[in-house]
Amino acid sequence: MIENKAVKSARAEEVVCLLKKEYPDSKCSLNYSNPHELLVATILSAQCTDHRVNQVLPGLFKTYPSVKDFALSDLNKLSQAIHSCGYHNQKAKSIQGSSLVIMNDHGGKVPQIMEELVKLPGVGRKTANCILGECHRVPSLVVDTHMIRVMNLLQFATSKDPKKIELELMEIFNKQDWVKLTHMVIDHGRAVCIARRPQCDQCILQDLCPSVLR
């Protein structure tokens, strides 16, 4: 059955309500103490688990405690320091490059608007939305693999393209829920709505999900 926007939004509100009950403590699983540390952590998290990234971060931030330290770092040494996170050469270039732009063009402060964030090397909408939502309390949706999968199964999204999904979800979900929704869906995707083997019989959303396996 095709839902109109009002019906879909009402179902979305029910989904949020159930997720809040199931995951009341959902939050960003990356460890950070300031916007630049979150920027670094998010770059490292691409194609890597948050658990592995969190293991690397303490030593990394001890070696490079400031934006300037990352900006002026030896690229080979930085690459080796993040080797276990995968794609270390490219990630090192992104971290050093974005830090250099932040130091030279933004007075050492991570930008607070999307247009400036996505100009930083290695920073796309996913990383930018993460920083905006976590550090600046700007309503934003981080569309990762879990969000893509879960939102398509719930038929709130009709695309695999992260930006298109982001725009679709913004039309359906209440703005004040966007940041929390991101973390709850990630938790749900890891625990229940698992790729290739979703645990539909254990899912709190089964009565609201058109894709549920009966």
C-alpha cells in the first residue's frame, strides 16, 4: 500500500517512540573531547569499526594533541599511527589536509556550517552531519550503512544514495529527533536488523515494518 506523507510521518513517529524505549542511552560511540577530535575519529571510522578506532585514539591524541600538531605532522608517521584502522595512507592525507585548512583558514577551529565542512579534505556530508549534530547541536542525520539498510527496509527511503536518503528522512521525521534517531538506528542495525540476517522475530519494529520476515 502506498502511504501519503501524513501516514508515513505518523508511522515514523511510532518508530522513534519504540526506539527511544529500546535504546534510551544511544549516543555517538566514538570517543572525543572536542570537534577536531571527532573529525579525526570520524575520518578513521570509514570502513573500520568504532571499537577499533577508539583503541587507536588515546595514543593518537597523545602524540598529536592539537590541530596544529596534526597539520604539521610527518605524513608517514601519521599513517603508521593509524595503520590498524585501514586505508591508512588516504586517511592520513585527509586528517593532515583537513587540519591544515582548519589551521590556516579557520583560526584552528572546526567550521560550524555544512558548506565549509564539506570543503575540508576527506570530509563528506556524513562526517559533517556528525560534527554538526554532536558538537553544535544542529539537527542533522548521519546516513551510514545501517541507516541505508534499516530505512529502506522500513520503506522510509527509496534509494541507496546517502544524500537522497537524508533528504527523504528530513521530510518524514521530526527535526528534534534527527540526531538521536541516527544513533538509535545504528544500535538497532548492529543488534537486531543485521545485514543479511535480520532478527525480525526479535524486532520491536516488526508491526511497523513492511519488510518484516514472517
